[in-house]
Amino acid sequence: MSATARKTAPLPDDIRAMKGGTPIVSLTAYTTPMAQMMDAHCDFVLVGDSVGMVLHGLPSTLGVTMEMMVMHGQAVARGLSAAMMVIDMPFGSYEESPAQAFRNAARLMRETGAGAVKLEGGVAMAETIAFLVARGIPVMAHVGLTPQSVNTLGGYTVQGRGAAGAALLADAQTVAEAGAFAVVLEKVPQGLGDEITQAVPIPTIGIGASPGCDGQILVVDDMLGLFTAFKAKFVKRYAELGLTGEAAIAAYAADVRARRFPGPEHVFADQAP
């Protein structure tokens, strides 16, 4: 499937069918302009709960609300036509029960137009995934480092090393069996990422996993150098827009203070020409 040749956004089944083929391309987006920039280049765009840290200055994703996800989902949807939109279910919106998950997933899809939801968790979330899929809500799963569980995982550490790899493999296999159409693998050893990719019948989307995954995703503000509080090892910076933007703001401030801006070309004459 070619993003440049595509006329309509793919469906979850189209993403599932990309297993083992041309790598799937994805980025996060939270605003209309950013979505517009990536629309022609991504197979799917994720409205991630990382928005809490990237745009709202929160210390983790745990403070993100349904209202925030709806607002940013609506903004991203306005900028997409060729890429499918997937939206994160925020912490506390799905863990209590499958029924709670359905209510909130249905709201997210209804109010944003998302093509699927993403939720974190493996074996523990299998019943919920199956419940949602049976009721018409496509689910992308997320295993490995699950940021919403950072307090129980002991921080943002690599998951699945050594004997823990078997449990993580079981997580990925179980979410696939439950009906997820793809699974994100975050911050796992490369060998385990490759093993899971070979073992499950659905696409694996790596973020700090392996180049052998069926696709890759990054937080767009990380790869563009806009978010600079920290840089994870798995992030490749394709630009340094944060530094460029700060330099531009400094130049603007200097021009204003020196009365170089606004110049004659930026103001209006007393009489119309």
C-alpha cells in the first residue's frame, strides 16, 4: 500500500493486511497543522495521550482526560484525509470493566471520527479487547512499556528482558487472539521484538523495539526536536525545530526592542492607495 497513491484512508483491516509487507509508517499528532503535514506520508496517525506531556506540560500521561482526547482528536481529524486516525484511550477510561471501555471508546469514535482506539495492556485486557471488537470498535493493542502503568513498572525501563520475555510474548499473542488488528511494542529488546513479530499474525508497530517490526511510530515532537525535556534512546531527531524556533523568537524580541519591527512594509498608510 502506498500512502502517496492512496485516495481514501485505510481501514483497520487494511493495516492488518500490511503484516510482513512494506513497513507501516506512523506518527503522533495533536493539532490540525501537524496532521496536515503528515497525512500524505503516514499509514495511520495516532492521537496519543502523550499530548499531556508534549503539549500540556504534565509529568506523565496519567493526567490526560477524555475531554482532552476528544478535543485533540477532533483537531487532528480536520487535518487528515489519506491516513487513518487511531486515538488513545486515556488512563482510567477502560480499565474498570469492558462496559466502561465500550462507553468511552464509543464516545471517542463518535465525537472524533477515529477509525480505531488504542489501549494499553496484554493478557489483563484481552476480555476488554474482545468485548470492544465484538461490538464494532477496532482496537490497536499496546504492550511492553505501557506509560499509563509507569508507577507499577518502576519507571520508563526496558521491558521483557530475560525470563520476562515469555510473559510479554504471551501478552502480544493474547491481544492478537482477542481481536486486536495491530499491536504496539514499546521499549523491548530487539530480539524479543523480532520474536513477537514472527509469532503474532497481526502487525507489530515498534517504538524502541526492532527494525524488524512491521511498522514504526514516534512522537512527532520528539523526532522534530520540539519536545526537549528529554530524548529517549530510540528517538532519531530529524530536525531541531525547538532550537530554530527559540532563535527566531529571540530575533523577534531583539527587533521589537530595537524598533526594527514592525517596519514600513508591515504597517498601513493613513490613506488607502
